Amino acid sequence: MNIDKYEEAALVAQKISFAFEDAFHDKEQRKLFYMYFNRYLLRVDPDGELAPYDALILLWRKYPDEFTHMEKEMTEKGLLDD
């Protein structure tokens, strides 16, 4: 595993996790985060037992293209900063 790619994925996962925490008080944004989490993270964490950060890292390890696509979609919806 390339450590640079792992560090990049970890930073993206952290960015998503922090954005989720920051937006949690906003009902509409929280709803969008849950929509993306259900769409992408349930594939790697079907019981929803992992923290979002851990599930995101697992998604990156198993399905890196989906991880990248999820980040792109969330950025386009304004949930993440560029």
C-alpha cells in the first residue's frame, strides 16, 4: 500500500467526518450526509457499526473509485469545501 495514497485518503475521510460533525445541527445537510453514507458506506459497513471515518477508510481500501466518486458528489452538493 502506498503511504502517500493512504495519507491522502485519511485526510479526505477526516474532511468528510469533520464536515458531517459541523453540519449535524442543520437538518437538511445532515439528511444529505446520511443519504451519501447510506449509498456508499452501507456496502462496507452494512450494520452501521463503524464511525464514519473508519467506514470511509474501509470504503477507500475496498472500493477506491466509489470513495473518490462519493467525495466528488459531496463537493458538488456543497457539503465539502474544495
